[in-house]
Amino acid sequence: MPEVIFTGEKGRLEGRYQPAKQRHAPIAIILHPHPQFGGTMNNPVVYNLYYQFVNRGFSTLRFNFRGVGRSQGTFDHGQGELADAAAALDWAQSINPDARACWIAGFSFGAWIGMQLLMRRPEVEGFISIAAPANLYDFSFLAPCPSSGLFVHGDKDAVVPFSAVTGLVEKLKTQKGIVIDQQTVAGANHFFDGKTEELMEVVGAYLDKRLPETAKKITAA
């Protein structure tokens, strides 16, 4: 799990990167929760998400948004963090020029950033959004959502009501050509305290269901 430093809009960004062993392997970018509420790339959910992708052969990057850890800059209420995520994807693609696919996975604030990045980068073919803060941020930019993906929420989330995410998912499900899955982790709060293992079982099952599509693209490349 080598430490990496790459260049963002406001200076260096600190990350952890695991390259895939196979040429043409897909890229995965993992985005952490809100920087002003203790979110870092070492958050337990982010850390475990990272390994869900690493263990399935992705070239996987998680990193600290600006102003977190050794990443330079200061919190920018989402706009700058989106630029950081774009810089992370640019960097990962620069060292994986043969990659034919990309996934984005985000937790809470990171899910909001990830979905915005999804709208801007057509090469992103799948997403995982965990505890998406649909009541705190505007997700109306998903019109339409360009890729299929998974929303996961805890049914005991007191920060983001389950109904807020369900409303968002129901809107997205009306679009043709994409499939939006929604899964619930019973007894989980917003932070999935004590429920990380159950959360990763949901994520892993979804990735295993989708990966034959990705594998076909790698083989055809």
C-alpha cells in the first residue's frame, strides 16, 4: 500500500495507491467523508472500501482532500474537493493509460463529490454511494445519472434519513438504460459503527455481480 503524492489544484495531495497486477485493469477512486467533521482517507469505511476494490484487481487510490492530513489547501465546501477528485482520477489514469474502465466509491460527503465526478467523466462506468447525504446537499445534477451503481444506507441513520436517499433513488430509477440498486444495512447508523463488516458484504456482493461486465472490457482491450 504505497504512499503517493500527486498534484492538485492547490498543491500536493496525499494518497495511498495499490496498482493492479493485470494490464488493462480498471481504476477505482475512493472518496472520504466531510473534512470538517473528521473525515480522512483512513476512515474505517473508506479503508475497507479500498480493499474491496484492491482484492478484485482494481488499481485503487484513496486520498485526502485538500487541507486534510498532508494534503495542501483549505476546505472549499465541495467545489475544490471535486477538483481534487478529478485530479486524483487524472493521476490514476496517467499511470494506467491502458485502463478501460473506472469506478467511483464515496462515503457521505465523499458520495456527493463522487456523484458529481461521475457526471463529468464519461469513462466512469460504476459507482458505490454509501450514506449519500441527500438531505444535506443538492443531488439534482443527476439528470440523468449516466452510470449504474449502488446506494447503501443504514436504517438507523440519524444524520441522513433513509427516506431522503430512497426519494433520490426512486427518481434515478425512472431513467432508461441504467440500473440503480439500493441496499440497507440493518441497525447501522450514519457512520456504520459496529456494522462495517455487514456493509462490506453488501458492497462485495454488488461488485461481484457487476464485475463480469468489467472483465469483458479488459479481455476485449
